[in-house]
Amino acid sequence: MRTRIVVAALGALLLPTAVHAAEITVLSTQAVEGAYRELVLEFEKTSGHKVTTTFTGTLDAQSRIAAGEAYDLIIMAGPAIDDLIKSGKIVPGSRVDLAKSGIGVAVRAGAPRPDIHSTEALKQTLLAAKSIGYSTGPSGVYLTGLFRRLGIADQIKSKLKQTATGVFVGSIIASGEVEIGFQQVSELAHYRGIDYVGPLPADIQNVTVFSSGMQIGAKSVDAAKAWVTFLRSPAAAAVFRSKSMEPAGA
């Protein structure tokens, strides 16, 4: 039913672009991947365009761009898009906010669920944990500072395991390499082999907005703009919500 609604709502919008079908190349970090993969099938079917996407971690994405790899669209955390605009890699004024996600907590499937209902409870859970996983992306950067602010950075330093860029924290939770792990809610909530416990307490939560930007020298500009319009549509918002993200305008 949701698929039919997406097609019906967006068909009229995208029909004019189908006559000039193009290939759109995209470099994207992984927080939006769940919703993106579902939406791209409908976009391609309705528009006639082909979307070729490389999903990777933030550090790898930044390395690819610095090395001169060419794409039409870049999708990353909003501040990273802003930095790329400043460095002349992305067209000024082309940033479009797509969706947002807070940071979540997860454990291996079937494991006891730790207490994270308050900041103090989370602090005690971290101190008691045997091992803690986190990422190299925006959530990992934030958590590094959070551990310092909570005054536990030194106590838990030996228990921390940071995944390589592009590796989901869920993978090391599911394998038992870490007892508890942190990443964007959208990257944990639907990962197989783990149990999603919940988001960080509201007073220490950090929400990341994920945005698109048109790369300087993009070849399929009009088609890429149509894809971004699709991702910003009310029908697409329902898909983002189903994958534990909120539309950027919500």
C-alpha cells in the first residue's frame, strides 16, 4: 500500500523528467541507506532515471571526495556538506536537508537490556559494561566528547572499540565483540542480530541532520534535483519514518 501511495503521489511530479532519462551518481553515508534503498526503486520506476549509489562511512566519503572522485550528489551530515561547500567541492546554495536521526543504544539479541533511562543510569551502564562499541561517523565524534563531559573517559578508555569507516556498529554487537554499542538510531534499530534498547536520554541526545549537495561539475543536474525532490516529498517522509528517521522538516 505504501509503495502504491509513493508512486501515485510522485508520478505526476517526475513524469516530465522521464523523457530525458539520465544516470545519477551519488556518494552517500550509511545513515539514510535503509529508506534510500526502498525509495530509489520507486524513483527509478517512475522517472526513468538510473541512480548509481556508493554507500560508505563518513571518513571514506571524505577521502573519496578529496581524491577527486566525481559524483552528481553527495549525501552526508549537514555540517560536512557545509564544509564541502566552503572547500569548493559542492555548489553553494545546493544543500538540501533530507532526514535526521538521534543516537541509539543496542545490545546483542537476547542479552539483558541495560538501564539507559537517564543520564546517570547510562553513565553507570557504561562503567559496568565490559566493552563498548561506537563509530567513526558523527555519532562517534559526539560520543567521544560526551564521555569526557560525563567524566568517565579515562575509566572506559580501555573498553572502547571504534569500528572502521563504513563498518556498522551493529556488526560488532551481533558478533559479541562488544557488549553495548552506539550509532545513529537508523543504523541500529533494524540491524539483524541485535536488540535496539532505545535512544540516548533527551538531555544528552544529539540529532544529526543528513543533507544532500550538488557536487561541482555534476553531469546530471536536473535528474539529481528530481531525485532530491523525491526524497523531500511527503510520501517519502513515511518511508524515512519507517526506517527510524524523521524527515528534516519535521
